[in-house]
Amino acid sequence: MTDESMQPYQRIAQDVRDQIRLGRLKGNDKLPSTRELADRYEVAPGTVQRALAELRAGGIIYSHQGRGSFIRESAIDTVADPTTQAIKRLEQQVAELSARLDRLEERHDD
């Protein structure tokens, strides 16, 4: 879907996802207020609210009444591109194999 075919709320939501993917937003970072986002994207506050609702439904953000919206820790994995996800899985497998090897070496030394 190109930017031209996306609705304004979808562009805002995608921009937040992109900022997470690029590391500009991290888990528990606070998003700007609805008013600030509306001004930044030159849209109505309702459009921002719709984008935030989409991000909440996708598990990307969580909101606290009166405090704002925040990036979920798990959002990093949710928006990661397939290559990054594959690298993380490989890193986890290498760590698990290293731990198994350490245990085997400990047994051998006993």
C-alpha cells in the first residue's frame, strides 16, 4: 500500500511503527499528546485518536487515562522486519546451544 492510498490515520500508525523499527521509539517511551500529533501531521485530533486505537488494537501501544500513550515493550518484536526477527531467533538459538554446551562441559569435568 503506497502512502497515497493510505488514510491519514494509517499513515500516522505506520510512522509510529517505522519509528519503533528504526529504534527511535523504544519500549515504554511516551508518545506525544494527541494535540501535538495532530499538529505534527496536520490532521484533526480524531484522526490521531483513530491511529492510536489501531496501534492499541495491534498491541503496539498502551494508554493510561490522563497520562498518555506509551510504546509496549513487546512492540519491538511486533514491528520488526522478517530479517530482524530471523536474526533474533538465531541469536536465541546460539545462546541456548552455548548454555547446553556449558552444561555438557561441566558434566564432563566432574
